[in-house]
Amino acid sequence: MSLRPNIARQRPAPGTQPPGVSLCRALSKLGLCSRKQAGHLVAEGRVRVAGKIVRNGSMRVDPGRDRIEVDGRRVAAERKVYLMLNKPRGLVTTRDDPQDRGTVYDCLAGLDLPFVSPVGRLDKASEGLLLMTNDTRFAQRLLDPASHVAKTYHVQIGALPDEAMLERLRAGAPVDGEWLTARSIELLRGGTSTAWLEIVLDEGRNRHIRRLLAAHDIEVLRLVRIAIGSLQLGELAKGKARHLTAEELALLRA
């Protein structure tokens, strides 16, 4: 019987990606920088893999095994960091904004942190609870629609909804080829011309709540995310961040 290895079986199937991740993604997963910034480092010839300069950011590597260096220094995995931030209105959630607008990273200035990324998004006009981490696997689990992690929002609208309007909102609406709905929509309180709703989502499509309400001709005045799963924004001051406790992290992972 031949002991020669079956080479054909060891090769990736046609049309599939080789094992590992792209070099740019590896630099991001290791907590060094964003994938966009990694692309610049690679293009500038500042990245070596196994001692050789690599200028192809799509090259597949294994962050746990391959020796990756930037500017002659080996890139090692950073400690895992899990933050909650009370995002102020008016900031965007990208690290580098071509329009030079303020970003959520301005709130982290002066903190001793590795590179962290937002878990999901809050648009510029929205505010409240934003998670940030360098644990990409943790972030992916929270963002996966199959996980059904609830996100709770308090939304001020320019209308006084009656029960019929609330029922129409709960029924959902077709918007741009998508059916948008919510897990629950409840009236919190009303004033003379505005009201606050509590809206709970278990998925997070782009500008989900704003598009759903716009489909019913309802103006959004303020949109504040107050909870993700069991994690509550609580009394955290606007523009401030803090590390999650071990208990909070365990509940989110569960």
C-alpha cells in the first residue's frame, strides 16, 4: 500500500479561499490598526511575513502561527478590551473620516488602549450605548442575526401616536426592497406635540428605525440606544467610556 500523501485532498477546492485570513484582516485582528490602515502599511512596504516584505494585503496568513512584522517589530496579539461608550450626537463611528468630522475615537483620547472597533454602528445623529472591542469573534457573535441579541432604543418622534398608529408601526413596512419591523414598540410618554417610544430590535439593518418610521411619515427627533441585551447604558456620562465588568461580559457572551 502506498504511503504517499494525497496532495489533491490537501489543496483547497476550486473557488474556495485558502486557509487563514487576509494579511490586512490579520493586522486588524491582532489589534494593531484598522483594515484600511493595514492596507496603507502593506502598500508602503512596511509589513513582513516570515521575514519577507509583502505588498499584497489579500495574502492569506495565520495570525497565530505566521511571524508578522511592521517596521521591523513583531506584531503580537493585544490584550482583549471590551468598552461601553455613551456616544454623543454628532460623532461618526469610523476611525478616519474623509470629511474630517468628529468621531467616537475622540472620546477615547488619552486612554491607554489597543486598537478597538465599534460593534455595529450608530449613525451621526444617533446617540447612546456603543460597544467597542478588539475581540472580533465576540463582535461577530453579537452582530450575527442568529444570536437575536436585543437592542433597545428610546426614540423621540414629532407626533402623538394613538394605538392605531402603534399597531401600524408594529406591523412593519416595506422599505427599499426590505421588510422592516421591530420586536416591540411601546409608548413611553407623550407631550403636547411629541412623544417617546421604546423600540426593541433583534436585528440591525442600516438606519433601521429611522427608515421604518419614515415609511409612516413620522419624524425622528432623537434616537438613543439604552441597552444591548442585558447591558444597560445606565448613568454613564455622555462622551465617556468604561470597561465592561466580568459579570456584564459573561451575560453578553451567554
